[in-house]
Amino acid sequence: MKLLLIGLISGIVSGMGIGGGTILIPALILFTTINQHQAQGINLIVFIPVAITALITHFHNKNIELKITIPIVISGIIGSISGSLLALSIEARALQKIFGVFLLVMGVYQFFSKVRPSKKKTF
């Protein structure tokens, strides 16, 4: 039951574009016997169908600009290969701490960042 709840919450967060891994990875580590490397691997597998579903929705609502997306995807693929190789060479406990610091920095950034007005009109 707890895995279903973790999946549901991370799926909702993913669909919002925030990134379900911010919920999924810590939840798997805290509430199961999975280590950091396994949690990150599971997150990547879970990400595929969740991302496809969110992508279809955002594409349908014209929230994707392909001119911007293509260079990011290409450099993201290169970065993901580099990051995966790097993560495999780091001890699980150290990787967990690095991930925690990353989440903290992103949280502080989001907390203090300015809210930009939406370009979409709502009626």
C-alpha cells in the first residue's frame, strides 16, 4: 500500500512538472530497504511512462516550444550519460547526501524566486 501511495504522490508531482523524483527517491529510501543507487534507478524507470503521459498533456495544451526543447534534449542526453557514470562511481551514502543538498538548494531557490506572471489568459 505504501508503494502505491508513494507512486501516486510522485506521479502527481511529476505531472505538475516539478519532478516526481523529489518525492520518489527520498520516500523509497525512508520507507523501504532500497539504497540510493536502487532508488535512483527505479526513479528513472518510473519516470518514462509518467513523463510520456505528462508530455502528451502538455503537448496537447501547446506548452512545449520545440526550438527551445531540442538543444536541451541533446545536451541533457550527454549530461545523463555523464551523470550516470559519475553516480556509479560514488558510494551510496555520499550520493544520498549530494542528492539531499541538491534538494535543499533547489528548495531555497524556489522559496526565494520571484513569481512570473502567466502568459495564458484565464476566463
